[in-house]
Amino acid sequence: MKKILILACVAIFATSCTITYPGTATGNKATKTGETKEKLFLGLGNANLGVETAAKNAGITKVATVDYAVKAGLFFTTYTVIVTGN
């Protein structure tokens, strides 16, 4: 019985859910990709997840697409903004 309980606890702590969805698309061509990522504990904190920050990380001046990804775990949630452009 203890083994089943331990296995169930490990399964709960190891599970996570990842969702990626598009935010914006323009007619600009995409040759570069930049991203900004923040990991928050219990959803608490101040995350800098702006499109401008992600574009600046890759040297992008004309944004083509913006995608958002959220990976939710039991205690930590990771937010990512992915920008493509030129």
C-alpha cells in the first residue's frame, strides 16, 4: 500500500500541462526568433514578459508573429513569449 501511495505522490508532482497559443501575426517576414521566459512560484512575482523585451533579446525590429506558452506544474508556472521577425 505504501508503494502505491508513494507512486501516486510522485505522479502528482511530476505532472504538468503545457499550452502554446498564437497571439499576433503580421505580414512581416521572419528570419529571427527571440523569447523571454519567467518561472513563478505559486503564480507570485513580477514577470517581465513583454513583446518588446523578447524582440530586443533577438535584435528584432519588425515583428512577424507572437506566440505565448504556459507550462503549469504543481508549484511552478513557466510563462514564455516567443517573437519572430526581422
